Amino acid sequence: MGFRTFNPSLNSWNSEVYEATSELELASKLSELASCQSEFSRSSPIDRARFLRFIAEQLSSQKSVIQEMYCKESGLSPERFSAEWTRTMHTLELFAHYLEKEYTFEKVQELANESISIRKKRLAIGPVLVMGSSNFPLAYSTIGGDSVAAFAAGCCVLVKAHPMHVGTSMLVAKCIEIALARTEFPQGIFAHIIDDGVNLAQQIVADNRIQAVGFTGSIRGGKAIMEIAQNRPSPIPVFAEMGSCNPMIIFPGLNPDDSKVIAQKIGQAICNDAGQFCTKPGLLFVPSGMEGDNFLHALKEAHLTKSPVPMLHPRIFENYERRKKEVSTVPQVEVFTCPTHTQGIEGAWTLAETNLEVFQSNVLLQEEVFGPFSLVIRYDSQDKLKHVLNGLPGQLTASLIYSVKTTEVESFIALLCNKAGRIILNGVPTGVRVLEVMHHGGPFPASSDSRFTAVGPDSITRFQKEVTIQEENIS
Amino acid sequence: MGFRTFNPSLNSWNSEVYEATSELELASKLSELASCQSEFSRSSPIDRARFLRFIAEQLSSQKSVIQEMYCKESGLSPERFSAEWTRTMHTLELFAHYLEKEYTFEKVQELANESISIRKKRLAIGPVLVMGSSNFPLAYSTIGGDSVAAFAAGCCVLVKAHPMHVGTSMLVAKCIEIALARTEFPQGIFAHIIDDGVNLAQQIVADNRIQAVGFTGSIRGGKAIMEIAQNRPSPIPVFAEMGSCNPMIIFPGLNPDDSKVIAQKIGQAICNDAGQFCTKPGLLFVPSGMEGDNFLHALKEAHLTKSPVPMLHPRIFENYERRKKEVSTVPQVEVFTCPTHTQGIEGAWTLAETNLEVFQSNVLLQEEVFGPFSLVIRYDSQDKLKHVLNGLPGQLTASLIYSVKTTEVESFIALLCNKAGRIILNGVPTGVRVLEVMHHGGPFPASSDSRFTAVGPDSITRFQKEVTIQEENIS
């Protein structure tokens, strides 16, 4: 019994039928992966950089085929494909460059008076399972941040395709295989499997040949994986990026022009691609009174005429509708839905509005609504606001919009550094840049481990252990 | 109902009676700790360096009092005290120096054409619970590697004194408090509690104000803590260093002089301070035949006359006797006990001998025996030896003794890099040096996370999260 992917633009199932990888095939791939690990561990970072560039070349040669499948399986626009494509190419190049820079992953110290030489090396942790995201069929999936980081670390990679874009994943996997054939590495360092549900993934996380997991998805999914990983006879690290509400705090005292500009940017960040981003601003703390009213007016106006776009999948659309309903049934929450007509699984952009007290006493309001939705919380006291922010769970980002960086603003920054992995000052959180200084992660439940990032070359350390080699003379 | 510590040298309980910290007192310390964290998080690394040096100064002024209590509670010699003392002072100085070097813990990147400035900072993860070791009353306890790393990271520290050396811990805690009073930091960034059992510790690991745990002890203890930490509503990282068998592989072809020298060093590493080190060589893989026989003869001879010393505690002595008995009842295991007469809780040094096949088929032989014991495994095939080593659980260290670094030796090094956190070539694993290039850790169950070290300034990253601050202009 096979399964199919969905075309959100046509609001219908695609014709291709996929068969889940069999247990037998999985077993053979896992054993192949494990047997190739030690050779790949010994590979030079320079050769791994070459491999990443071959992948980029191979992808480029298949760009139009991948784009067609990508759009067919996600309903995302060609412009969005182009942005994700650029990000993927940039990641491959940036990591290749980093590998060349860090080509030894080694620190050496000589204790000359004792004739002891000590080297500390970063080595592959072992085979990594990668489970990509639903919302980035390219840049955080088959050859997304996790796979690139794991390859860069010298780890064999087993990708479980996201069931919503299996076709795209298979095309990308094929590119990886062809790129691999151009290297000296054994073909078995990469494996790709497909499954409609979570059975195979759960089995793989528990398999003692897998040494780490990279996951992007829901809190529930991430927690389930963390639990399996922790209950193995030998627990393994899981890096799970599980989403966030991304609070934005608008301070009073903005000049009206700035207020309009930022309202425009925030509106865009909420609506763009139906707000299906882990960094979409989902909570807007807006001052009460006239100034806040004007800001909200500008925010609503900015996107009244924006055409709605389909969401990624009927399941995501249903969740969106369900969560919006949950929020809107809370007493003292007022809902404003963009009046533009929607059809199929298009997500209508929606703002809800309430006050600090109602927000604080309703956990339902503090959880992510995945889609083009934001909850506005009006505040009239910065002290009360601080108290509420202190009670929030961990976030990927938190943003502050202000005209002057007062000591009060500084104290909010300090507070938010304990709540989020990235603080944005006078900007919006969407559009995570792939840089060495980027941190994409945050305290639980935004991610499983606030010490690591999912974006940028520092993400390689998630998949590297350290080993010291100490060389002496017997006599 | 209080509890007492034990004097191994006199084989009797010390007279001081200690009362476990009450729940009420613990609650107040935890809330104090949590309320001081944000101020300490903002402190400058330079000021934290100063604090570490004040601690060293204060300890120095109390050296003789601490030494007296240390010896009384551990039975360890003044020479050993001196070694641990030097290590503790060195750690404080090395970390202080490191903080001065890394004084910003920050990387900055300017995206000039977009007027965006992005900084990535390492910040304190939050209050840390430290549970020190039984076998290092000073260097891995109250102001040991974990506490120094946590303070250096900017984390408030709650130390639970090891029940076997509560008196020493209280003296050291007093020094920390006096040093703290010389700084501008609030007194509440450090708290010290005592408890005879594990109740308070379990409660603290589950408390949502604690954000990380440093633990040194048994696998059973470490796993229990990992489980509590993982099952919290917000899981937290635990760094547990849980011990190891530290395999040493003696290759054939050593010249007789080298063979004697290394036998002498290994004997010393097994017997020194009753072998109560996490890096004590517990498994010796020795070639079969005459050459191996000669090596073993030299090993036995080297320490025949060494006087036994008391173990740290009756409980540790009993475990040692129990584990030796377990090993010696395995068929085809021959036991050689040093004939010197022992009394009280002195640990007699013991070698057991078997072959690869017996070793491989008995899990009991593959587990640590804490004390002056080593299991000799004779091998006649390097391929079979590799197979057995591949099946070992994770280790803190693995050592190779050879005359020429052949490609065969290299292949063993590669194999062992997957099994241990430190590889020693032609030396013994004891005497971990506190250096920037040191890695003290290893794959599970040697430690809970092979990506981090418990020794050296890199251990600070266990207790730091990353935050990126992205600063833009609205218009």
C-alpha cells in the first residue's frame, strides 16, 4: 500500500505513488552506513568540502526538475523556491569554505620538557539520522542544514524523507548519490529512506548504529524522539528544532514613520508564504492607547489586499484552523480575519487581540499557531510585561522595536537573552541568515539543547565528539 | 539524625556529626540562586577571573586546615593531597587566564551594505548543580573542575557535598564564600548543601530553577540523574563522568628494557592510591607467549613490595571485594593477589588473567572494578583483538604500547578513537593533565555526552548557551 504527496496549488493529490522502505532494505542500509563510518571518519575535511561542492554542482544541473517537483509538492511559489535554492547553495559553499579553513579540526600542545605531544581533535560522532522539516522542502530537508553539518563533521547520513515532499527528496537524494560517486568516499555513507508514518524513524532512533539525530518539526515529535534516544542502552544526542512563538515587543515612542515601516515589515513576516516559518512573529506585545492603536491600524492595512496562498498540506491547514478556533474561543480575545476570500487550503491571515492578564492566564495562547497568525497583546505597564515575558517558555527568537536604546530597553534585552536564542533589535525574526555568527536554536522547547545552533558552521559541532591523542616516549 | 564521615587510616568513624540541609533551607537557597543568576550572567569574564583567583588565595590561607580534614576523611596521603592541591590551584589559574583571553565570549559580523550588525555571544546556561566525586575530595569536588567551569561560564553554583568528605567540602565552601565577599557579585551565586543520601540531589535535578548538572560518579548514579533531567517538563543537559575500564594494549616487539619500564609505570598506575582513579588501567591486553609472560612477570615484580593503602571508605572497600569475587568466580580466570598483608579497609592489589574468548563472553569482566585491580587478557591474534575492542562500551581512555608506529598500530588508533575520549601512545592513562588540549570524557557510558570534556577550559562550554543579537535600523 503506497502513499502520495499533495499539490496545494491544485488542492488535489499528486499521481505518483510511493512505497515505504521495507524493513529488510532499512536493515541493509543501516549496516552499510555503519560499516562505512570509520573510513568516512578518517576522511580529510578538504575532501569533504569537495564533496559538498559536487552536491551543489549536481543540484544545479537538476534545478528545473527539482523546482517543478518542489512547487508541485509544496504549493510554494517559484520566488520562494528561488530563495530556498540560494540558501541551500550558500550553505553548501559556506560549509565547504569553513572545512577548508578548519582543515585539521585540531589543537596541538607540546610539553617539551616532558617530550609529550598532545593533540585534541574533533571527530565524527557517528552515523546521523536526519529528519527534515515540512516547511523547507529544500533548505532544511534532504540536503538541508542538518545533512550538510553532518557530512561536514564526517558523519554518515541517513535521511528520512519528509512524507509531504518525498518526490523532491528523492530527486535531491539522487543528486547526493551522483556527487558521491565523483568522490573517493564509499557510496554507503549516504542513505535515503521513505515512510508515510513515524514507525521507521522510531526504529532508527533506537538503533545502536545511529549516534545522533537532527530533527526539525513539532514539539510533540521532537519530545518523542528525545525520549527514545534517551532510553536506549547507550543514549545519544538529539538536536531537535521545535518551533517557537517569536515574541516581538513594540516600545512606545516610535515616530509615526518608523511605526508604519515596521508594521509593514511585521505584516510581511506574518503573511509571507502563509506564515509557515519557525521564526514567524506569533506574539506582538503592543502598548495600549492611541500609539498602539495606530500601529495596529497600519499593520492591518498593510496586508489587507495581500492574496492568500495555499498552506503546505491539508493536515497543516486543518491544524491551523483548529488552533485559530482554540485561541478565538478564549474569552476576551478579539479576532480580526483578513476579509480576502480564500479557497481550498489557503490560509487566511488573522490577528487576534487580547491583554496581558488574559494572555498570562491562558496557556493555549502561549503556544505556537503555525500559519499566518499573530496574537497581539496590549500592555500598559512595562513591569507587568517583564513579568509575563519571564513566564514564557523558551523561544527561537525575540524582537524589540524602539526608538532609543534606553537602559529600560537594555534590561529587556538581558531578560530576553534567557528566553530566546536570537534577539532582533529593530528588525523582524524571519529570514534567518546563514552565517558563522548565526544562532538558530534556543532554550527548550524551542530546541532540545540551547548550547547548539541548527544554522551556520557552528552547527557542525552538534555532530562531532572530541578526542585527545597523547603521545609519549616509553623511556 | 546526623551522619558522620569515616577515617580510613584509623579505620573508624570521625567524631563530627553533620545534619542534612533541611528542605526549607534548600528551598531558600534555590530561590536565592535563581534570583542572582541574571546579575551574574551579565558579569564580565574579567571579574569572574578575579573571583577565581580570590578563591585560590583564600584556599591557600586555609591550606593546613583543609589538608588535615582531607586526610582525616579520605585516608589519602599528604603527598596525594599536595598533588590534588596543585591541580586545584592550577585549574583556578588556568581558567582565570582563559577568561581574560576570551573576555567577550563574542564573535561579531557587520553586514555593512545592509547596516546590520550581528553578534554571537556565549552566555551562562543558568544555575548549575555540582555533585563532586568520592575519589577527589578537592580537585573534582566543591571547587573542582565542574564548579570552576560553571563559575567561569557565569553560572550560579549549587554544590551538594559528597557525603564521604562533608567536612572538607564545608571548609572549601567557606573559602568560596569569603572570596565571594571580596567581589561585587551577590553572595547568593553560590550555595552549599549536605545530605547523606540522594533525596535532596534528586529533588534539585528536577527543580526548574536548575539549568544544568555536573556529576562525577558511578554509571548507575549518572543514569539516574540523566533520567530525572530528561523527564522534567523542560529537560536540561547533564554532564556525567561515569568511569571506565581504560584498556591498554601491549603490542609484541617491545625491547626488554622498554617492556620493564612500562611494566613499572603500569604497576604504579594500578596501585597508586589504591587504584581509585577513573583512569586507572583496568584491562591489559597482553600478547600470549614468552614476551607477554616476561612483561607480566615484570609487572608483578614491580609492586610486590609496595605497601597497601586504605581505600576511601568501607563502602568502596566492600564494592571492591565484591567485584573482585565476581571476576574471580568466572571460569578460566586466574587471580594473582599481592601477598603483602592488609588490614582494615586496605585494598590488596590484584591481577586477574584470562584470554580473549572468556573476556568476550562475560560482560562481568568488561565492567569497571574500582580499586587496585587489573584484568590481563592474553591475545594471540590482532584481528580477534580488534573484534573484541570493537565490542567494548565507551571508555575515558585507551592506551597503546608499541615500539614502532606501524600501519597496524595506526589502525588500532583509528578504532580506539571510536571507543575512548583520550588515546595514550606509549604512556599510562592516569594523571590527567589540565590543559586546553585535554579531553576528559568519552562515549557513553564513560560520560553522558562525548561532545564535552570535564577537564580544561573547553569544559566551560558545557554550561554556556549561545545567543545571537542582531541589530538593525528600522528604516
